[in-house]
Amino acid sequence: MSRKAEEMVDHSRVPRLIFAVVGVLVAVIGVAGLVLGHGGSLGDTTPTASFIGLQLSPLHSLLLVIFGVVGVLTSFVRQLTAIWAMLQFAVFSGLFCYGVAIPDSLGLNIGDHILHIVVLSISAMCALMVAAPYMGSDRH
């Protein structure tokens, strides 16, 4: 493959696919929380459902659905994937740090902490993979 052809290869396909899959999984968790926790109002932060070790309130579930759908939608465009990955990294890093620093806050448990650290790790990896071909490209 020539150098010009190598430069034209879209190196962001794999991270975008990963982001789409993670988006679907996060949205499914959110929908499960909404379906299983049908007893509370959407503004309620008290956990009303338990799903694969996560304590989900209606608000938490709704936020997961939104994050999942936006993750899937942004996975179609490289620039949007990079921006969303960085934003998601910041949000989930903050949630993880807050949840670990202040136990029992917002009904977070170990399952939530694991979800947050997994998503922030995947977000960091995807952001770096999308940006890597453009970093240091002026080297000789």
C-alpha cells in the first residue's frame, strides 16, 4: 500500500464501532432500569430497580439511555466521536471520583463504580485511537 493510500485509511473505524457497541449496551441498561423500576417518577434519584448489580433510579436510567443514544449517534462521524469520547471521559471520571469519595451518595454502589470506570476507560481509549493519526503528524 502506498504512503498516500495509508494516509487515506480511516483509523477511526474501530473506536467508532466500539463506541457504538458501548452506546447500545449503556442504552439497554438504561431501558432495563426504566422497565424494571416503573414505580418512580423520572426526577426520582432513589434506586427503584436492580439490574446486573446496578442500582438504577428512573433519573439514572434516563441518563444512561440518553448517553447511550448520543454515543451511537456520534459514532457515525469521527470528529463527533472524539468530542463525545472526551466529554464522556470527563463526566464518567467525575462520577467515579465523586462516588468513591462520598460513599452512598446518589445511591451509587460497586456496580455503578465498575460501570463508570469501564466506560471512562473505553472513552479514553477511543478518544486516543481517533486522535492518534493526527497527533505528531509533522514529524520527519
